[in-house]
Amino acid sequence: MDQATGQTLARYAADYPKGPHDQPQSMCPAFGALRIGLRMRRTASVLSGSACCVYGLSFTSHFYGARRPVGYVPFSSETLVTGKLFEDIREAVDKLADPEQYDAVVVINLCVPSASGVPLRLLPREINGVRIIGLDIPGFGVPTHAEAKDILAGAMLRFARGEAEQGPVAAPRGGPSQQPTVTLLGEMFPADPITIGALLAPMGLAAGPVVPTREWRELYAALDCAVAAAIHPFYTASVREFEVAGRPVVGSAPVGVDGTATWLAEVGERAGVAADKIAAAQNAALPTIREALAKAPIKGRITLSGYEGSELLVARLLIESGAEVPYVGTACPRTPWAEADLAWLESKGVEVNFRASLEQDLAAVEAVKPDLAVGTTPVVQAAKEKSLPALYFTNLISARPLMGAAGAGSLAQVVNAAIASKSRFDTLTEFFAGVGEGANTGVWTATGQAPWADAQGRAA
């Protein structure tokens, strides 16, 4: 491994400290960056890696609704060793760099090219006016795909900040905001930025772009904010760019009554808003949120785990809805922007486990025996095998509004319905008892014949 690659991995290790597992326990982390690139207008995404990896990433990307093709630069042992692979990548980038079609081309090295030191840093910064961004995102250097989103977002912000420092840049499609803005870090439900904008309005503030952005020109508007809000607290590289640009950063989010009150106060103070306007924003929002929570109570014990970065926020909302949440596990690391949520949850008696491994999440389900387990796919599978209702966090929980009054009532229906399904799981478990266990697994090694056969191997 060359020196430059070693420096990249050292930076990743500092930005995204590892936990009990030193390898990803979810999908390939490069998927996070690839997904962001494929969502952006006028952006080409190119992978350099083993064919099987590229196939899996392409399949997963299009399964999740990518509307753009995934570029691929194949290699062989010879092209990897001789340096021809880098020449092939450069040739591919040259062909793609059409300013009529693209603002940027993103090239991602997967494990083998990263470990072999394929020097994407030597690619030109621009070709024909098209920005070129090369990144190493190996599975052995980035703990989760969520953090790979930050790697690409941070690289793009750094590039855009450099452009803005050199002179005028493109304005957003709708023109610049007439009010100071709050940039939102982290992917969220599409209605949440609108809700946040309504919460900010009494303070004379507006919701700015969501980072990762959907278009290059939005990066300039994101940097031109009064405050950056780390809604998802693991965006370390992105936060660094805002801090270099002189923008204050706040953590947590307007979730529930307590979360909204605290968040509005902190955002307002950091943006220089007068105390009476902050109070007006709180007074306008909190009664409605309190009413929404009262109308949609959740009763039951819930364990929660995931890898999106919003796990602590969801736990706060569940607790304010009336649920008991003894355990929260997140695959993301502990950062300064998660401290407010951590302190609030711990004050409610919640065990919060950062960089939680699958084994730790499963142990929590086994120990707590919750009315509902919310988690990743293997956690959900394990819980259902124990006749415990379970919901997949990514598709069924995080894909819902969380902010303000809209978020306050969004979880109750799906959570309460799942908790109420316990009898169905008991019925299914009783009906299928023994299937897939012991002699019924379909693998018979003791006698060499199926358990339903007689001594002569004939069907009994």
C-alpha cells in the first residue's frame, strides 16, 4: 500500500473510529457514496473494483431506485500491476467529461484498487470544465455505508468551497434565499425539510439545502448558511468543511417536544436570533407537537437498532410517544453532535450503544424480550424466529417523517400494529414448530438417507 493510500485510511480512522468489529457488518460501504452520486443531477459515477463487487453494487443501487447508469472500469492482474488500470480510468474520465451532460464525474476505488494504490489523486481536477473527484472507499477502511455518504459529501463540499473562495458561483435554481438559512446534514424523509422550514420561520430563518445535495450548485447554497444542523451526527468530513467556512454547527433535531424546544433555542442562538423570536417559534410549535403525541400514543417495550444515523432521534420520539425503550444500538460512531441526544436518552434510562455489532443487538433482544424489535434485517429475522414482532428500521421506520408535529404521529400506527400482531407470531411458531430444525433441516448426514425413508431407502 502506497503512502497516499495509507494517509487516506488514517484520515478515515480518525473521522470514523471503529468499534468492536473492524469490518462492515452491513452492505459494502461504497454503496453509500455510489447512492449519493447516482441521485445527483448531471453527475456521473464510476467504479473501479472487482467485477463481482461492481455487479453487487450496481444491482443494489438499481434495486433502491437509481435512475442513472453505473460506470465500470474493469481490470486484470496485468493492468493492476503495470499501472494500465489508472490509464484506463483516465481514458474513461476523459470520455465522460462532457460539460453538456455533466457537472462532475465521481470515480470510486473499491477494495482491490485501493489496496494496490491506484492513484486517483493524480486525476486532473477538471476536464473540459467538468469536475473530477476520485475517492478510495474500501470495505476495510470505512466502517459503514452511511459514513461513505459523508466521504463523498465532504469531498464535494471541499471542492465547492474552493470554487466559492475564488469568485462568483452559480446560484440555486430558485435563486438565493431571502432569509438566513439552516443547512441540514443527513438524508431524511422528503417532508422533514419542509416541516423544519415551518418551525424556523418565526425566527426569520429558512431551511437551506439538504446535504448530500441533489445538484452541484446546491453545494454553494449549503455552505452559504447561518447555521449547519447535523441532523445525522456522523457527517464528520462535511462538518469540517462548514467549520473551515466559519459556519457554526449544531446537533440533534426538532424531534418531539423536548428535542424541538432545545433545537430551536440552539439554532436561534447560534444564528443570532433575538430571545423573543426564539420563544415565539417554540410557542408556535410545541403545543401542536404535544397534541399530536397525545393523539398517537405508543405502549410497549421496544429495542431499536440500525445503521442510518437517526436511531437516537427515533428513540427519542418513541419515548415521548409513551414507549419504553431500554436499548438503542447504532452502527454509527459517537460524535460531539450526538451528545445532546445521548444525554437525553440516558436520563430516561436507555442504554445507548454506538458502533453496535450485530451480536450486541441480538443480545439486547434476547435479554430484553421486547414487545417489538426494530432493527436491521438479521435482527428482525432473529426476533421473528423467537415469535417477537419486528420491523426493519431502514424501510419501515426511518422512511417516515420524524420532525415536528408530522413526525410526532407518524410512528404510532405502524408500531402499534406490529406490537398487536404478537398472537399471529405465536400461531405461526406453533404451526411450523420443528421445521428447519434437527432432522427436518433437509441435511441428513447421520444415516445418509432421508428421515422419511425406510431401511431400503424407499418412501415410508
